[in-house]
Amino acid sequence: MIKLRAIEFAGCLMLATCLPSGQAFSQETTYYQGTSWTIRMIKKEMGNVSSEGAYCEVKTTSFEPRSVVLQSSPSKEAGMYRTILKLRKSGWQLPIGATAKVKVGNPFKIGSGGQIIEGPPMTFMVESSDTMASLFADHDPSWQLEMANAVFNGIFVRTKYGSTLLIDFIDGNEPPWNPESFEKFEQKFSYKAFEQCLSDLSQMAADPAQGGSTPLSSTSPLKPSGSVEGETSPASPLASGQPADEPQAIDASEQWHFNAEKEDWGETCFAETQVGDTKVGFMGSPGKDLVGYVEGIFKGDTRATWHVDDEPAYVSDGGQSDYFGWHEFGQLPADLLDQISTGKELAVTGAKGERVVVGLTGATQAASKFKACFNKSAAASTH
């Protein structure tokens, strides 16, 4: 299990190459610069108009004349990312459009009999004379999670045996590659930096000023229907007696709530919050394990990182519940309940880039009631 603790890192370094109006330029923001990898956001523009949008990039820095690049950009679905793995080597001289089979990392599954089933190679397409690219979403859906985990773990997690990011070219005669993973001391904040880049990318995609889609306007240049000139609208702050700059109250559905229900297996405790169509929460029965759940974000079997502010992060495997319909995640420690009691926001990030961030308003009371319910003896809960 990957267990990361976030450490505050130095402010982002902004690099920009400006060209005359009408010409393309690239704006780069560096989130982390390590011994072997760098994490940055790249935004390509044509004058003042975004031509290719923005993406977060994790790229090798000490593997020349080769490089391994992971690029994630926002997809049309909120909280989802389009992730591409690119392999580059100076002097390759490849024909554009050609394809090659490449095994990246060690994707595997455990079969019903306990045997290890190795994953298939990834298919890369040549996009320039020295670069091949592979889009995760193009692969067999039944293996996408394992492939993503093999790549991300190969980049961010170094084992005692060294890097697990072994790149084996099935076709042709290119020797295997084995770039170094992030150093162990870098694991504490490199993944946090990547998460921050994705978070900033999502906000940028939703911000009209940054080229995102424009939300429905709550204002209008027209008078309200039936109003008389000089008449104050009943909906205005002045008419209600409230100051115009009074902060908007948090929607009740976005606060955390506690509930206890009798389910088929006995008393079950719930602490949850809902933002729009997305629900995040925890459930558990006395004497049983703590389970986290997310509704409205994930599809199929997945793996997600649960992270409160700058506290330790926890990785958990999950799948869709036949009973509730949401995605459930086990292997979560009770410490997570203490974190949400004192934290400001909880982020749940999937292996494929899916992400939801919820505030922790009301979580202190909800978590306290949840722990009292959850810590009852199993015998007491049946009476």
C-alpha cells in the first residue's frame, strides 16, 4: 500500500516563452523538480487563444537520449483525465502512424485459483519520428486499472529492489529501458505535487477566464418580468435587509451528516456529504472494518488515494457495491476519521485521474457520532 505524507514544498516556478502576437507559445509551471523526474503543468496557446489546452506532465530528467513522459489532461467528464504515456528517443527515425507492442511495468491479476495472470503489452503509435504514444483509454477495459497502477507505481514508488518501471519492447530490437523511479525521500511530496497539478488543472478547465466552459449566468441585462422601473427586486440583498456582501451559506447537502440504519447484516453507521450528484462518505458496523464510499465518480474496479489536507494519504482498492450501488473502498484506517474531524477538505483521487474534493464542514460532529456508533460491541448492536 502506498502511504504518502505531504510536505509543503517551495512555491511554483513559472516559466514562459513569449512570442509575437499570433504565434504559439508555451507556458510552464513547475510543481516539483527532482533528481530523476520533474512535474509541471504545460499550457500551449496561440496568442491569447488556447490551442491545445493544458496538461500535467511527469517527465524523466536524467534518462537522455531517452525520455518517459506521462501527460494528463481534463476529459469531458468532470473529475476525469485523459492520460497518455509517451516514449521518446533521439535518433529513432520512426515512420509516423506505425504501431509497436511495449510491456510497461508489471501489470498482473490474481486468478480464481490464486495463480498470477500477467497483463498484455500496451500498444503505442508513432506520432513523430522520435516519439511513440499510448492512450490508456484505448486499451482493454478489463486491464486499464492494472496498466495504470503499473505505470504510476513504477514512477512514484521505488522498492528495495529498485525501480519497477521496466519498459520492454516486444517488437523490434530496442533494448529494454529501466528509468529510475522517484527517490524514496521524494515520495513524501512528489505525488502530492502531482495531485496539486491535477487539482489546479481541473479548476482551470472549469474557469471561463482560463478557457473553460462558461457556467449558466445568474445575472441578466434585462429587467425582471413584470417589474416597474425604480422598484426594488424582492430577491435583491437590499430588499431582504441583508448586506450585499454577506457570504453565501453552505448548502445543507454539502455538510457532513451522521446516520445509523438497520441493514441486512445489522446496525450500520454512516457519515457522508454530498456535492451535486457526487456523494462521499464512510460506513461501518460494530466489530467490522471501516469502509469508504464514493458515488458518481468511478466506474468498474479501481484504486483510489484518500487524502485530507497535508495528512498521510491512504491507497485503497474498490469496486461497485451490488447492495448500495456506490463504489466501496476497504483497507482504510480509523485514523482517517480523526483526520476528517480536524481537516478542511478531503480529496479522493483514482488511478486513472478521477478526482473529487469535498469540504469537511460538519465533519467533526458527524465523525464523533460515527465513532461512537462504530465502536459499539457487536453484541450490543444486535439488541
